[in-house]
Amino acid sequence: MHNPVRAKLAAGAVSLGTWNSIGHTIVVEILGRAGFEWVVMDLEHGVMDFPQLVAHCQVLEGLGVVPMCRLPAIRPEYFKWALDAGVGGVIVPWVRSAADARAAVQYAKYPPQGMRGTALTRAQGFGETFDDYVGTANAETMVILMIEHIDAVQAIDAILEVPGVDAVFIGPYDLSASMGCMGDLHHPALEAAVQAVLRAAQAKGIAAGLHVVKPAPGEWQQRAAEGFQLIALGMDVTLLTDAARGLLK
Ligand code: 3PY
Ligand code: MG
């Protein structure tokens, strides 16, 4: 397999994606057709289950968009289910330590690098593309760690040292909650933490990303200029809410 998002980040470029939390293929088809390079199916907070993730991967691949999955938690079965569905990357929530990061890489990678189980599922073409997939998956599938707790900010250097981490990705809402300023996304302490994570990632040559949940005009361009490379813009439920309310204004 080849992962164009991974290649773009490795080349130092910015890649834009968005967030899917509504478990219906029509929603992901609309997002995929809009021109995003990747779409994250949210199994942590979204209204969807693993069979729906599989269907969403089918739709996105047909559109040439890389499917990603935010896992519900750091548990080995979730990595297997999502990667076997054919996602190009797993977004791992609530990483708080280097031990969490090591566990995530272990669960995401085939031996000898890790302990991902082997199977003949969608990702391996139900067996037909097994050799190609298992020969390339460790390098091409991305392990993206969410930095969304102040503990992770404090442990960021140790987290970034873990081999196999492709990117760190800031979740501003949970991070603000852990810092006592829940939802205040312009709080100076939160912004200082965001910049500290960016600087640490850049120093180690690892891509940094973030979820711009409700993008203000010019906001993602500013984040890209700062050095963020993996930028998720909006999410289906807020896009729909804003569009509907906008019509009535
Ligand atoms: C957060 O802001 O906590 C997120 O998880 C965004 O996706
Ligand atoms: Mg979060």
C-alpha cells in the first residue's frame, strides 16, 4: 500500500482533512467529494460502529481520499479492527505518557516491530494482496498520537522519542479541559502548550497537527504558517449546524 498523506508529511507539506462523526456513508461521501485529502471516522465520540467504519473506508477509497480512524481508546482490538478495515492511519486518543505511545505503536505494527495480529481482511484484499500489504503496512500506516492532556504536554519529549510515531495531533478541547480552561480555545496558557508541542515535534522532525474544530477565517493558514502540517478542519456536525443556522440569519 502507498499512503499519500504520509508522503506529504514526510516531504514537509501541509495536508488538510476533516472529521466524520455521523455514521452514514452519504455524509462521508459528501466530505470526500469536497476535496479533503483524508477524513477521520470518529469512533471515540462519533455515532458509528466498526461495520460503518468499513463502509466509510470503501466510499473514501473510491474517491481517492485516505480514510483514518480515531480509535475509542488504546486497546489492541481497536487497532486491529480499524487497520483491518483499511485505514491509512489511526488517531490515538488520550495519550498521556511514553508508555501509552509505546503501546499504541505495538498495537499498530506487525511483528517484529509490534504485535498487530495477522488476518485476511479488507486491508489485505481478503488475502489477494496479503504480501504487498503486510510488506508495506508498518511503514505506510500512520500512528498519530493525540496530545489532549497536560500530562502529555509535560511528557512530550519522551513521547516523541518512541520509534514508530508518525505525528502528534492536538485536541484543543480536552487539552483545555485538563488545564482548567475547558473550551476557552484562546486561553494564553493553552496556546503556550500548543506552541510547546509544535516546537518539540519540529525539533525531533515529527509532524505536528491539530484539530481546528470551528475554523475562523484564516485560522488554518495561520496554523500552517506556524508549522502545523496535519490539519483537520471542522467536523460534519458543526459544518451542518453552521450552514443551517447561516441560512436562517
Ligand atoms: C479535542 O479537542 O479534545 C478533540 O478530541 C478534537 O478532536
Ligand atoms: Mg478529545
